[in-house]
Amino acid sequence: KAGVTQTPRYLIKTRGQQVTLSCSPISGHRSVSWYQQTPGQGLQFLFEYFSETQRNKGNFPGRFSGRQFSNSRSEMNVSTLELGDSALYLCASSLVFSSGELFFGEGSRLTVL
Amino acid sequence: TQLLEQSPQFLSIQEGENLTVYCNSSSVFSSLQWYRQEPGEGPVLLVTVVTGGEVKKLKRLTFQFGDARKDSSLHITAAQPGDTGLYLCAGDRQAGTALIFGKGTTLSVSS
């Protein structure tokens, strides 16, 4: 059974640019959550999607957005990148909404210069 | 304010030693999870505890959920280099809310 796949794995952007990250969940999983991981703050919740609807949202500015498609694949977008957006962005899928049992991808490492 | 406080933040021990990692909160959680993350990978779920006072064992790892469901501990017996990694506790306070993570304990076991 294939795991959660995130692309790209690594990317470098400059301030002011935007970025789109992609996540393919485990087959059959309908919920996708996104987290930002930094050394100082740990894992911070961004948002959760279930059946193409955003069900929960963390305390991040509107520059961070996401969506989920009918096949449960999800994308997140960060516009007007800032240096502080440099982080590992983790996607996790689960069978049901608001589950504590998440299956994580390997993450997308974003560096903003 | 961090909802889930983990201690210690860093732990460096020798192979064969025992250790305990703590996860504390002032809030009650409906369930609590422990994850382990290795460099370059995403966190991997180790265990879920849901009942106050519950104890679960996974080989040399023992997990305990506090009676009041506000805290948890992870005890590793006879640590091995393969136990090295970042240990994260996570919990959800009520149905429909997002999973919240502690900042983690970085464990290094040397042979």
C-alpha cells in the first residue's frame, strides 16, 4: 500500500514569490491535514480538508491556503513568501476527519532566500 | 503558550540505559498519540491512548496516559541506537478539532 506522497521534496524560493505544494494521500483516506514544522515552533497545524471542504484551520495568515480535489489529493499554496516561511511542510492523511492517527509524508522542505 | 509541554527537550544516553519522556498539559485530551520522527522523514505513529490510567507496551516502549487525561509518559527500557529520533506527543481536546503536537524530545542513543 503506497504511503503519503509529497512533491516537491525540496525547493528554494525568494521573498515575494509564491509556492504550491502537492500531497497524494493513502488510497482510501479522505482527510488530509497540513502542518508546518520548524526547529523553534515544532509542528504547527495549518488546515485539514475532508471531502473537498476545509474543516479546520490553524492560526496562520491568509497567505497560506489550500484545497482538496475530488480524488482526495490536496495542494497548499503560500503567496508573497517571507523568510520566516522557511520550514518543512508536512502532509498527513487519515481515514476519517479529525483523527489522531495520522499518516505523514516525508515533507516538502521550503527554503526562502 | 504551548498546549502540550514535552520534557526533556534533548536527551543523550548510552546504549542499554533506561529513559522516560514526559508530555504535560493543563487541558484534558480525549486521546493522546506518540509519534517518532527520524531525520528526513515524516512522523510515524507509535501508539494511541484513550482511557485515563491506560498503559500500553510496544516491545521495549511503555506508554502511560494520566488518570486525568492531561499528561502522558513514554518509558524506554534498555535503549538502543535504533531508538534515536524525535519523539512527539500529540492530542485532540475534543471531537472535530485539529491534532495538536508538543515540540518534541530529541533522543540520541550512542553505542
